[in-house]
Amino acid sequence: MNTERDPKTILASAAAWDEGVPQIQGPDVHGASPGKDFLYTIPVVGERPLHFSAEELPAGLMLDAVNGRISGKAVREGVCQVLVRVSNRHGKAEKLLKIIIADNSLALTPPMGWNSWNCFRSEINADKILRIANGMVSSGLAARGYSYVNLDSGWQSNQRGGVFNAIIPHDGFPDMGKLCTAVHALGLKMGIYSGPYVVPWGTEGCGTTSGCIDSNFPRHPACPRKYIGLTRHEAEDVAQWAAWGIDYFKYDWAHTDMELAGRMSRALRQCPRDIVYSVTTSVQLQDAREVARLCNLWRSNGDTGPTWDSVVKNGFGNEAWNPIIGPGHWFDLDMTAILPRDGKRLSVNELVACFTCWAIRPSPLLIDCIPDAMDETTRNILCNEAVIAVNQDVLGKPSITTNQDAAWPIQIKPLSTGGYAVAFFNLSDAPGQSPELEFSAFGIPGGVKIRDLWAQCTLDGRREKLSVALEPHGAKLFTAMP
């Protein structure tokens, strides 16, 4: 039987993250630059306490055997196959982790973490961020690989100063360096936001330029205060962020040109710290090769909000970017849209479809919930380890749409396991049956074993074809193994 008639997407319950035998999560690869601070916390679910060991770490790196954090500064470029082991009173697990030490070998899989904008808009302060960071650990998100705690706009004051003449945080962030240290002590990483406008989006504070308008760059047509200033401060700001301990940077302006993107890229690469570089929101397809050379991730879309139209607009129709998507270079679908906003919220089906799309594309997984206040449905979606594994697969291949039915797209991508991830979507407002996917069209003879990743169950037999029933705005995600 090649047809699944049950339209409901079953969500398996997320297992407790701090019980049972250890299981190592996260991708099979991690990269960093030589001579720069290295921090990687091995994500593990399983009862605490845990004991970690690692063989063949790059020279200059060390492992904390209690908390599973690899840190230090790699001495030289190279590739090491590191055998990671972890044990507790119930058992043990091991995994080969490839560590690549090379200039700007960052974001070899899509970054996973949290972003402040959908949760707090500009109303952010250090106490809120510390709650989020602690909640990522206590909720089990960190144990599944979510590692970035990213400030969006709203941290800036309207003043420059300090040793570097950099943007000064407002009073809600009395000591940004201390905050970064606290986040790092949890095994997490810290992100920050700015823009080249004199007054960036979402703040009355400073941007990375100042002074009179630079007439070489257009003023934003709808917002006269959004313009590029003649005085540039990229190097000053990056020096301050590196000194604080920032690990991720989002750079936001509406005409996302490659000249300004390049200036910031050079400042980041010349600084003494690895900082993942994201540009947003209007990169043009004609600049695809250049943005991939300069940046780790980019957007050509607006913000994703808690409406179905927003999810469909941002999540689909972007396969023209596929040739440059891969390790170190990701098309960013923006944050997930978990939290309700202005009386709007996604249904459970829509949340599943959103996360399915983000996982298989693959997009960075930057979530927008309050981790220590997640309901069961949100936890079951965000903590599904098999779905996360599709997103974090080391091949980093983008998905392709296999059919021409815009209301019922089927996406497929190869995996490092030798199998494929397959997603079925119903973007329409009515229930129905999907088109049929023939696996032989992808060179897979003899049928495949199909596993439903959301339900965490294996379908009967071997399948030559597959069609699924779906509720309106629904999605299902499978792996297909020869």
C-alpha cells in the first residue's frame, strides 16, 4: 500500500531530556578559525550527571569532562575526527565529531537558537535574556542543540563611547560583557543586532554609521530617518562586540547592498573572535554568489509573523537560491512564528508545517518562545530530535520541490545517511490527498523504508511510491531509506 489515508499529523511526545541512557545530539561536524576562542557544548539528552571524554581533539582545545564543553584556541588549521564518549549510570554513547579548523569555517550546519524580537520587540534587558538562557538549559532545548541566545534590536542607546567609541547599551544592559560571560558559562553563545542606518530598525539608538546622509545610498522611501551616514563605525563596533564575547551578528537594512555587507564582513573576519554573520532583509538574487562569499546566512524576505500567509510567503518559492546553499552559507527563512502576536496565532497544523519547512530547506532554526513556559505542543515540535537531525544533516543540501501543484508541494533532499528526507505540505484551506511521489524518479530502486518523523513510527513494508492525506495547512515529514 502506497497511500496513507489518515490526514492527522501525529506528534510524538518529546522524551524527558534529563532521564535515561545518554544520547548525543547535534550535527556530526563543527568548525572554527585557528587562533580564536572555541566553544562547543556537546548536546546530550540523558540523566545527569554525565561524564564526557574525547580522543584526537585539535591541538589547543580541551574538554571539560563534567559539562561536555570543548574550549580553547585551535593552534593550526586542519580536520580532526574526534571520538566523543559520554556515560551515566544507565549506559553510554559515542559519536564521531568532525572538527574543521579553517578561516571562517562557521555555521557548517544551520545555526540553532533563540531570537528576542518576536518575544519582546524592543523591550529587552539583561534580566530577560538571562531568563531565556537559563530556560534554554532547564527546558532541554540546549540538550537538543539550540545554542544561540540572540539579541535583536532594542539593546542600543543613542550614544557612543568606551574604549572603542562603540555603541553603548542602554541602562537595561549595565554590563554586556558580564552578560556574555554568564551565557557562555551555561554552554551557550551570544548574538547581537545592528544596522548601517544612522537609526536602525526597532530602536532610537545608534547604528554603525553616523552623520549626514551618504548620497551614494538611497534613503528608505517610507522611513526618512532610515539612511546611511557618511561616518562609518563598523570596525569600532565589531571590536567592542568581540571584546564582550559576541558569537553571532545580525545586520539589518532594507536595501541590503554588497558594499556595506562587504565592509562589515571584512571587519568581522579581521577581529580576534569568530562571529557568525547574518544579513537581512532584502538580498537580491543577482548578488547570490557575493552574499555567500561574504556572509554565513542571509534573507531576502520580510519578518515571519504568526499568520499562515506569512509562513507560506517566507517558507516557499525560494529554490532559486539553492545553488549557493550549503555548509557555511544558508538562506534564512527568519524566526519561527510560535508566539501569538496582536491577537494572531498559528494553529497546531500551521506550527508543524512551519517547522517542517524550516527543517527540510534547511533554514536556521531561531525560535521565538519563552523556553521555561513552553506548552506540551510547542515542546513536542521544537524538541523532536529526528526532525532537528534533518535540519542539521552534514550534507547541507537544500530541498527541491518535486511536483508542480503549488497547493500541495512535495519537497525532498538527500541525507548523509544515504537516504532522503521527504516533506508533504497542504497549503490549501481544504483537506485532501497529496500527489503521489515515485521514489524511482530519484534513482532509488526496489522500494524504500519510510519513517514518519513527527509520529516517530515506521510505516509497514517497503514503498515504491507514497501519497499522504493532510488536513488544511498541514505537513508530514518522513525519511526514506533504500
